[in-house]
Amino acid sequence: MKIRMLAGAACLALSCFAVANPAAAQDDSGLTVSGEATLVTDYRYRGVSMTDREMAIQAGIQVTHESGFYAGTWGSNLSGWGTFGGSNTELDLFAGYSTDLGNGLNVDAGLTWIMFPGGLDTTDFAELYATVSGDVGPVNIGVGINYAPKQEALGTWYYSGFSDGYDDPGDKGDNLYLHTDLSAGIPDTPLTLNAHFGYSNGNAGLGPWGTSLAPTGEYIDWSLGADYALGPLTLGVAYVDTDISRSESNYLGSGFRSSKNGSVISGSTVVFKVSAGF
């Protein structure tokens, strides 16, 4: 699901643009407009495929004021994963505030509204986020928290993908996501290495339409990757994985497996990307 600004795995799963795009220009009003278009071989959100293990085209745009306030939108195609209430598109609206705390520390906090256009109204939900980041020697370290308050889109409406119908329709659930992100540029090269570790905790189950953020109730995700700047383009590769077991995936039913061959959509994979920013 995601730019979820600084949502950790969303970015390291190769699906989001930077807040401070070097190609962006500021006008006399103090506003800076930046954005990016990206092609990825698999849209992995917190380690789970949102595109049935297939490619995704994603784009976002952000307007930032010199005061530190910003707002923007980001979108991606979707497939599989419970059909998202009839939608094949994710559209995120976000707004927040970023500021320098001094001593190289930065704080970024805000709210993302996640929508699935064309789907049912019980699929949309809001998530708060906050991240503190700074440099330790050559490494940039970010530590963040995302919290989605209780909402129907995150409830355990049914407990297994094999249920004949909803076991608890209208149930509301919340979700907590903790993450740490590391990045380091290789001196005198256009190469940047990055790593991510995330922890999800929420209501178990697929949600009403595959919109659960923690389908097994609790799991971890991680990734290791590299980006290579090539003129206006960025080429990237990342190894992405979770600790969701095959038995847990099977319990969730067909909605949590590839519609093509039944493979686990939370299993390890290598994701490639190419992106262009402005």
C-alpha cells in the first residue's frame, strides 16, 4: 500500500519517491514541487506483494513549503490479495511536517489516507506516522512508528480464507508498525546501499477485502538493497522477505496466495526498479 511517507518497507520495497528531490525547484512562494515515476517488478508493501507477484507502475507528487509542511499523493496498480473490494488501484493522500532538530537530527510526522478507488468504502483507512533520522558517520539511520487507529478496513471480519462467510462483520482493528532503516553512500560512486527491518502488530485475518496490515496478527519484514544513480534515472535492486510461514499463509486461504500458481505472496523475492524524478 504505499508513498506512506517514511513507512519503511514501502520505500525499501522500491515504491516511493524522496521528500527532498534534487531536481525539484522552489518558486517565490516558498513552495517546492517534487515527484517520481517508478516501474517495479513487484510491489511489496511491508514484505507482502500487492500485485500478485507481478509488475507495478507507480507515481507520486509532493508539494513542500519552506516552513517544513508538505502534502502530496501517490498511486499504484494492484492485483490479487482479496481484490481490495473491487479496486485494482491504490491512491494515497498524505500531509505532514518535517524539521531539523539540530545536531543532524530530523523529525518527520504526518497522516496518510489510503484509498482503493472503485472499491467499497470499508477498504479505506488512515495511518499516522513519525520518524526520527540522522547521520552516524557515513550511515543515515531512521527509526519510525506508524499507527492506524481502529477502523473497519483493518478488522478481523473473517478468521480464515476458508470461511464460508464473514465470522465477525463490521469488526474494527488497529495496527502498529515499527521500523528501522539504514542507508549509506559508497564514496566516489553513484551507489547507495540500504537496509530495512520492520515489525507489524494488529488484528489477524485478511480484513474485509484483503486490506489487513498484519494478516497473521504479528510478523516481521526485512530487506537489503542498493540504488544506482544513472543521470536522471535511479536503478535499484532489493532482496525482500518476511517471517510469515507457509502454514500461516495457507491458513489465510487463496486470498493470500498468488492467483496464478498458488505461491506465497509474502515469501522471499528480489525486486528490481527503475525510477525517474523531477
